Amino acid sequence: MGKLIIAFAFVAIILAQGLFASCVNDEKSVFVPAVVGDSGKIVRFTLKTVDGTGRSYFATSPRVGSSTQGSHEIAIRQSIELANVSWAEQCDYLLRVENYTISKSIEGPSASLGIAIAALAILQNKSVRDDAAFSGSIGSEGGTGGEKSVCNPKAGGV
């Protein structure tokens, strides 16, 4: 009887780990080409996870258009679904754009591929290459759309 209780307790502890999983607080950055008119620049998007309830937030400086907001949320949702880790919904996802000086606002879905790569890197405990920049959109069904590209950000431009 004592061995049965110990075995039951062991199984209960293993099963409970999924119920009490907590967010893995982490931060990953990706490079994304940004184009305005005939010029462009490589910008850094940084995604940070903190304890929360599964919400995603986008810093509002520079201003962010509605298609960019919607595409970043889709990219994170699709990444959570693909990663299939128990703690993903215990995180909030905080996204900010760094060194963005070519315009006062960001509009369009093409950064969502880079955002999805950052989210997957956090969720799967992987690193992100710093010698590549990503452009492309993630659809609500998980497919990619628009122009997709990978380039070397250290080469100096788009």
C-alpha cells in the first residue's frame, strides 16, 4: 500500500507541473527591413516575455498602425500554437522597435515574420541569428504572405 501511495504521489506531481507552469521571462531581438518610399533601413524588433495572462503589447513609439498591431498579435498567437508549450499563456508579450528613425509611424504586416521568429525563439529556448533580417507576413491561419526575404543586416541596408 505504501508503494502505491508513493507511485500515486509521483504521478500527481508530474501531472501538476503542467498546471503550475509559469512564464519563462526572456527577451529576443530580430532585425527587420523597414522601407519608406525609395529608402530603407534595418531596424531591431525586441520581444520580451513577462508573467501575465497571454496578452501582447506593442510600444507606441513610434506610432503603430492598425495592420501592424493586428499582424503582430497574429504572429504571436501562431507562434504560441506552433510551440505548444504549457506556460505560453502565462506570459504577456511586450514588443518594441529600436533605432527606428526613418518615419514617425510604422504600418504594414511585413514585420510579423520576424516577430514570429522572436516568439518561437523564446518559446522553444532557441537563439536568433544576428546576421539575418526577416520580412514577410503571417496570416491568421499560419501561412506566410507578401514578399518574404532574409538578408544580412550588417551589409548596410535594404
